[in-house]
Amino acid sequence: MNQSALSPAPSFSVIPGTQVHEVLKGKEDDVTRIVEAAYRLHGTGRTVNPDSYFLTFPDRPSSRIIALPASLRGEGGVHGIKWISSFPENVDAGIPRASAALILNDARTGYPFACLEGSIISAARTAASAALAAAELSGQRGARPTRVGFFGTGLIARFIHSYLAGNGFTFDRLGIYDRSVRHAQDFRGYLERTESGEITVHETGEDLVRSSDLLVFATTAAQPHVTDPEWFSHHPLVLHISLRDLSPEIVLASHNVTDDTEHCMKAGTSLHLTEQRTGDRAFVAGTLFDLLTGRVACPPDRPVIFSPFGLGVLDLAVADYVYRQVSGSRSLHEVPGFFSELKRYG
């Protein structure tokens, strides 16, 4: 969005979560297509997506704040950054683990022109990426899975379920496992409002994995806790959204697809640990872009794992869409005088 073309002086707007939610509500298929287009731009070199920057705290090792700068050279182009925190202890206090703000910068002048509530955008692009991968991978296998399992039951799991449904997935059986019985039951209540299939809360992670053909890992795990490749002997499709659940043994026994391999080989992810063990990346078959362009084929006789690090360009693409929708409806909340020094010599 080339905001500088809209007015002679730079303006700045704030888009709260209520507006973000209103724009994205019920648009799962549209957002998935936006994310797919961003992946195609990324795969053809029309993005800039540097490493994420992690702010960590010696006194709170489980918490972090991450900066994801990015540039997207689609129609008009946009630059920006997402600033997203993960404080797992928030859940016990009754507020979400993650919170985020997203800044959009004008592609011509560099001026920031909007600040958007970012956690909904982040969850939507994560879910859209997962649904896109699930559709493409299951398409290669010839049939969509009808038994889904959710390992971890937070906001991301809810969004992924919504985006799977919004992309035409239907399930006869839905499994749930969470170390918190209360969270598992709450997620069951959500599924009962939206699904007609059989819903089971499993007592162990093994039971969930063995009974699911499509698995969604959406936990806050800091290191691998699922270690037995035999759990996956039925060759499920795995959406490894949280990136750190699976041991190198499981990774090496599987067919692996990433969203961006270079980004995935950092920060102690399961793929990073596997690379450190093997000394190479031969265990990665390719990327989602390779899948979209027919360069990767998925075997039917191995588990298939999709590991998305989460690219900032996806946040930009969805945020730009939200901005254009709100701007087009003439409901932007502009901040008067946000830029006050616009004359070089006063």
C-alpha cells in the first residue's frame, strides 16, 4: 500500500484488534490466498525477510519478544515490522500468551503510516500457512485426512482448526491432547460448537498421535518432548507449528518440508538440532514454494512434516490487506499531528 500517494503530508493511523477481527472474520479462504501469494513472491525473490531478532530475559527464560522486519514487493509494495511477545505465564493469569503490534512503512518514503494490533494477524497468517500446506500435501497423497489431532490447545490451535475448516477440510474424528486438563476440556467445548464429528480428549500424547492422520503441534515446548518414531508408523501428515516438539530421530525418519529452510535452522528448532547432529540439511526435501510449483513430491510411505518458522512477509501481506479494507471503508483512526516536524528549517 503506497500510503504516501494518498495525501501530501504523511499521516499515521491506528487499527485496533476489533477492526482487524472484523476484517478477517469469515475470510479464511481469502487470507489463505493472500498468504499463498506472499509465499510465491518470496519464492521468486521479491521479498526481503531478514533473520528474526530475539529479545530474551535472564530472569525469565521462558519469555521472549521477537522482531520480524520484512519487505514485500507486490502491487505497490510495503515495508514493516512485527513486534511480538511470548510470555507463557500469562495463560495462568487469564490473558493470552502472545501479544503483538505491527508497523507498516510506506514503500516510497519509508514513513510509518499505520500501527495494527498484530496478534490476530499473526495467528491468521500462521493458520493460513498451515492450512495451505495441509491442502497441498494431502493433495499429493490423493485424499484429505479425516482424523485430526491437536497437540496443544491454545489460540493458534483454534485458528488452525478454523482455517482448515475454511479451506474445505472435514473431519469424522477430532482428537485433543494438552498437559492441562482444563485447557483440553475448554478446547473440546469450542470444537463441540463447531464440529459434528466424534471428539476425544486423549490421556496421552502417544494415543493422540497414533489415532490421527493429520496432526497439529501447537505447544510452547522449548525442546523436543516427542521422541519415538514408532508413534508415527502410520505415516501421518504433521503440521509442526511450534517447531520444537519432535526429536531429531523423528525428523530423520520423515519427509520434511519447510516454509524457508534457512530460517528454520535457527534458535534450537527440531530441524536445527537435526542439522547439528547430522552436519547437513539433506533431510529437508524442500519448501512450501517448491511444493506449490511442483518441485517436491511427497511419499506415501513416510510421515510428512511441515515446519514453518513463520515469515514476516506473511504478516505484512495480511496487515496490508487489513489496512486497505479499513481505509477503503473510511474508518481509519488517524492520529492528528503524529508527525510534527515536516519542514526542514521550521
